[in-house]
Amino acid sequence: MKPGPPTPMHRRNALTPEALQMMDTIARSGSFAAAARELGKVPSALTYSVRQLEEALDVLLFDRRSRQARLTAAGQELLDEGRRLLAEMDAVANRVRRVSTGWESQLTIAVDGVISRLTMFELIEGFYTLRTDAAEPVGTRLRLRTEIMTGLWEALVTGQADLAIGVSQDAPVRTGIEVQPLGEVEFVFAVAPHHPLAAWRQPVDDEALLAHRAVAVADSAQRLSPMTVNLLPGQDVLTVSSMQAKIEAQLRCLGCGFVPEPLIREQVRAGRLVVKPVARSRPPVRLGYAWRSASVGLPRRAPQGLALQWFLQQLKSPATRRALLERHIGLPAVD
């Protein structure tokens, strides 16, 4: 009875690391004989293994008309994908080994738009210089994402982030979340020099605000209830996706609004923005950093890892916390 075509199970069973390594060796050495010597096999055994692989995949991998180990198009595709798979297998093995030593395979940090990008990247640079006991890089993959207001909490409680920097400390305390203070940020009301309110002589009241378009940053929360801050009912609003875009819009006189003073300090000194007093007092915003504890019921992949511990240790430094709120570069400028 003639055997039927190979099944998906047969094809999967044929694609072993050994078979992929065999393909790589043959292609690299240029002949079956040279590959057999490198692999410690007789040429006939190597030829038999290749034929078994071809039968399992139901394709020709090598052109038999040539004395050289010349790949067919299908063979070249298998070689390329095989090399990629072998590299990924090695990477997975390394990550698993590192996780066993306490280092996470991935750490996701969510930051609010008011946090200093310069300082965050300096922290990441410091992390990448770490070495394990074997003098190897720690191997934890870092993922940095920007969230706005409630979006920070959402990323944390849903397990999309392991650490959130810039959360509001005035928000209700959430079960299973640990929070530490980061510092306070003063928000000031700013307009472009050619904005009508720039010439306003008295503190700007709500009636004056209502007559002018506000620029607002959209809360990035998708599931939790988003926050709306410093907007008056009926006021025209231009909504943007980031604090940097909000500053850009106000520099271009597209609207007015409250912005963190450290982010516009240089723009105010250069005369590109004007800070105006307002009738409504606004206390500084209290910000913190938060992470998920190992409490029952929270979606944690593993107990607190060494990468998270490293970042939490850095955040204990008053100088680091101050820099995260005060040091800002790369702000938009309009001449």
C-alpha cells in the first residue's frame, strides 16, 4: 500500500533542532562530504537524513544535478527560517536560565507625560550596564510606554505594566498596589505672547477662560473612567495625545491651558510662552510611583523580580525623583 502525503504532525516532527542544524552545516560547508566530516557522520548517513527530511516535508531541498550542495528555493527558505528558529531557541533558553536566577524576561514601565524622558533614558542606560554573576548582561527586555492620567493606573492593574511612574497620589488607593511619593509638580496657566489673554491685566477668571479655546491631553484609559481636568462646561477644546503636543499647540497659539512648569521653563525664559495668574488657585499635583504587589488575585507572572527591584532602588534616591520631575529636554520650539 502506497503511503499517503505527509501530515502536519509528520512535518512538525521532522523539523527538529538537529535537522535544522544539519541544513545549516551542509549549506555552510558547501558539500555533503564536508558536512558529514563536521558532524561526525558518514556521507551516506547524512544523505539518508536529508532524504528523510525531504520526504517528511514533501519537497526537494537540494539540487541533485550538481555535485555541490546547491539549495533549491524551498531549501533556501528552510535554511533561512531554520537559522532564525535556532537563534530564537538559543535566546529562549538564555532567558529561561536568567529567569531562574531572578531576572524577569521582560519588564514594562509606564510613565506619565510629565516625567522627564532624559532621566528615564539615563536610568535605562544604567540598567543595561548591569552584569550577572557570570559577567553577562542581565537579559531582561525593557518596554517603555507613555500613558496619561488614569491610563497609568489601568496599565498597572490590568497587568500591562509592572511599574508606573507619575501616578496621581490623590487617586483612591487600589488593592494590591504599592505606592510611594515621587514629588509635587506645579501646573501654571500659559499662553503664547500673541494670545489675547497674554495682555490680560488681572488674574484670569473662569469667564475669560470660557471665551478661549483650551488645549487638553486625552486620558489614555480605555477601560477605567477617564479623568477631565481644568476644563469648563461649554468651553471649546482642542484635544491632543501628549503633553509635548499640548505645549506645541499652545506655542502656536491654538489654545491655552495649564501645563507643568518644569516642562515650559525654558520656553518661558525665552519669551515663547507667557505665564498668567488665574483667579482659581491650583495646588501642586502630588505624583508617585506604583507597582503591583504579590497579593492573591492580581495578574503577576512571577514574584517581584530583580529588574523591578533595581528600578525601585533607584527611585528611592531623592535626586532621581527630583530629576524625573525637573529635567526636561527636546521640547518643541516655535520661532
